[in-house]
Amino acid sequence: MKKNFLQKVLATALTGAMVAGTIVGCGDNTAADTTTTDTETQQTETAQAETTTEAPAAENADVVAGIDGWTPFENEVTLRVAVYDRGDAGNGCSDVENNYWTKWVQENFGDKYNIKVEYVGITRSDVMTDYSMLASTNTLPTLCMEYDYDKLATWAADGYLQPIDIEQFKTIAPTYWGNMEANGLTGYTKFGDEDYMVLGMRPYGNTNYTFVTWYRKDWLSEAGYDKYPSTNTELLEAYAKMKENGHEYLLSGSKVAGAGADQNYSFRDYPQDETTWCTTGDYQIPALSTEAQKRLLKWNNELYNDGYINPEYYLRASSDVEADFINGKAFSWSGYVSSNMQVLQSFYEANPDAELGVVVCDGKFNQDSTWGSSNAFRPNNIFGAMIAFANNATEDEVKAGEMYLEWMAQDENLFTMQWGLEGVNFNYDENGNPVAVGDQTGLDEQQGHNNNVDYWMVVTASKSFGDIEKDIAAINPQGLPQDFYDDLLANYKGQLALYEAGYANVDCLFGGALESVTENGTALKEEVYPEYRDQLVMCAPEEFDALYDELSQKYLDAGYQDVIDERQAMFDEGKTTKLQ
């Protein structure tokens, strides 16, 4: 059954996916990226013309599309909705399944339509394991969702999901479907010949501007630098001077494992080789055995042996890195930008005289000949969350899920979930624009991670007014001694320039589930890679090259070669996107 499914070509989905290979972006749901080039615009319009279907008129004149046509269910329907549990209670509500905002959804949506809304926490760092366990106990959430295309394809291949009636969806959720049409997402609904999923939007997808690194500007100044170094060679010199100034283990460090570990985009050769990009270029499974991964790990080996990384990093969690930064022990910290950032608030409380800076992409391709590194980066896709329905969801549960998506897509509901309550979570400025309250600690109405993003991600990946300057102002951290707006905007513009110059390529998308990834992916990234990585980072520099060759072969034998071969086969058969 699964093999037959995998043999189907995702023809319709790949029509859109081929476009995604050239039109990549990371943005919000309310508007398409206004910085798209003329070529991209033409490709988007072509894809929409090929893949978009107008919502048909209702067969029955009495059928009213959208919310105006809804009535409460006769019998209570339970709707289970997946929500990420990121384990960061300091940046929002600690119980993602039961808090002020889950109750707000129940009171304003569920109660009105006789729907009991239950949220199902999914460990963000171990999504596939959680879904596998839920599937084994027949308790999958009604709405299954993820940001990664290959995960949805795997779930469909494994039988977790059920096909959906798109015509019904258009009638129940016309606003949501209209957003998909406006953002060129209607070509991604199919696996094989059947519709399986709908998709949220992602504005500004040709950048990754909402993920930022803050650094100790005062430490750099003390070391004699008036700006952040532009190459790794210069950065290494700065680290040495800061260490001389008494900053021990200034890079902190924690155990590295899981999806997205050790991304090597800034250590690749550009323009990229298309075969290498396709077979080893995704961020899910670390690409041990490649030249780019070798460069990245050799860089980390240098940092470890020079004493900039805590020698017991492999025993430490990301929360330890966060604590080091807050307590003035770490040079830098990276995270998603949000108007309410508890980490930064705690940092300034502990270090009132400190000065922070933001690492800004200057838009120029700065490559370091010594380390083979650059400022290239991984952009996002044009789609945000992909939503599908569990295989055991009843007809009424599916309908309730479609109603939930449409309700969340209404401007007033989306605004409240994103911004919260006036006078509590935000206030209006003199221009009538909402401005978030910087510190919501202790409030019953405290929003979750990144202003509740894990609840409204079904609609859009980030807040957006359709104007990048307003959007950055909206996420600019509030209530801090320093203002980072100018740096955040400059970083966006720099990333956009690099993207347009060809130094930011979206990952390859595959026209079906990869059996080798399903069978080997989790063990490779969770078990094998962390073990081999630690050996390579902690070995003597003169032993690195030989050890890398040895462990690379073991990694290939452990299943990575199977992944490469299956990706190559799909590429050869024309079932993948192409390099931009």
C-alpha cells in the first residue's frame, strides 16, 4: 500500500513546487511579499493560472459560504488541534494546552458552534516521534500540521492522513481559500491524485529576517572593534581578544541534535552544485560526509580547542546557553524576534550597563578564504504551516477543523490572537498602530511563544501589515533600554539583497515520501550524528581530517547513503524541484 502510494508522482503539487524552487520567501499571511522581482511575479502569476481553481457557486442556492452559513452542531464535536510545545515557559504561557488563549478560542469559537476545542502539545524538537506515538494509539489530533513539506508527505504515505474535499473546504472556509489563492498556494494541496492539505501563508519568504543573533557590543568595543567582524577569520581574532579580557567560554555551548542541527548553508560553495543541493542540501538531516559539513565542524573544532566553547557543552541544554547570556557570561544569543522577549528583558535586568548589537547582513557576499565560510543563509518557502486531517477524524470533526481555520483567518480573530487585548497586551500609538507591551510576565493573559504564533500559524507564519517597515516595527522588542528597529530593517534588506544575488536557495522539495528518510532519518540526526559530531569537535586539530573521513563512511553506512541515493533517484526521475 505504502509502496504504491510512493510511486505516485505529485504532479499538481510539483507544479507549484517548481515555482517555489525559484520563488522562496518567509513571510506573513495578510499580503504577498511586495519585494518580488519582475521574473518572480511572472512565475507566480503563471503558477496561479495553472493551479488555481475558482470557488464554485453553491449547488444549492440556500447554501451560504463561510461563517454566515454555519450553524451549531446538533451533538458536541471534539476538535483536537496540534500546537507546538517549545518548552520555553519564560517566553509565554507554560501550559500550551490550557491557558487564557485556549480558553478564549473555546469561548469565542467552540461554544458558539458546539465544538469542544482540545489542543494537543507536540514537542517542537521531536515532532516525528510525537506524531508516531499518537498514531500508534489512534489519538492523532484532528488538525495535523507542520512547516516541512516532507513530513506531511511521510504522514500521508504512512496512512496518518485522509484526503479532503476541496470543494467543501472552499464553501466552509472561503476566506482561508482566498488567502491561498492570493499567495499562490493552491498548487500544493495534492499528494498523488488526491487533495490532502491546505496551507498557511509566509510573507517575506525570501529571507529569514525574524531569526536574529544579538551580541555584546560592549565586549567588542572593549576589544577594540567598532563593528561586528565580517569574516570568521576576523571573528576568531575578536574572540581571542575578548578571552584575554577575561571572558571565559564566551560562546557557551549546548548539546546539538535534532532537525536543523548544524546547518551548513554558510559553508557551501556558491553557486551551488544542483546534485549536491538536492541529495544533501536539506536542513533536516545533518550532511556529514559533505565538504560543507567538514568546514563547519572544523570551525567548531577550532572554537572548542581554543577554549571558546564550554568543554562540557554536550551535557548542556539550550536553556543553559540562554542562562549564560542573561547572566553576562556569553557573547551572543540567537532567537526569533518578538515584541515581548523575556530573554532580553532578563538580560538587561541582570546587566543594566550592557550594550547589545544585532548581527546585520550587509547584503554583500563575504566569503572567508581560510574557513570557506560566508554570510549565505537558508531562506524560507512561500508557504507557512501545512495543515491536514487525521485519518480517523469523522466527517463532523473534519468540518469543525475547516470551520476553525476559517474562523482564525477572520481579521478580528487573527488580530486578537496575534496582539492580545488592548491595554493589557498592546496599546495604540499616535498613528493608530498597535504597539505590544514589552513585559507581560505574570499576566493571566500573557501570550505564548512569539505572540501566540503556535496558535495562529495555521493562517500565517508571522504578523504582517503588508509593509516591511510596519511589520518590523510590530515585532521590534518593546520595553528595553535599546531600540533595534534600524538593525532589524537593515538585516532584512541585506538578506533580500543576498537572495536576489543567488546566495540564498530554498531546499529541494521531493514529489513523495522518502522511505529512507522515514527509516533512517530520526536515528541519523538524533543518535548517530550527535555522537560523531562530538568526536570531531573535541578531537585534536591534527586528527580532524582523518577522523572526518572515517566517521563520514560510518555515517553513510548507517543509512545516509540510502537517503542520498533515493533523493538522487527522484531527482533523475524529475520528481523534485530544481535549483534556482
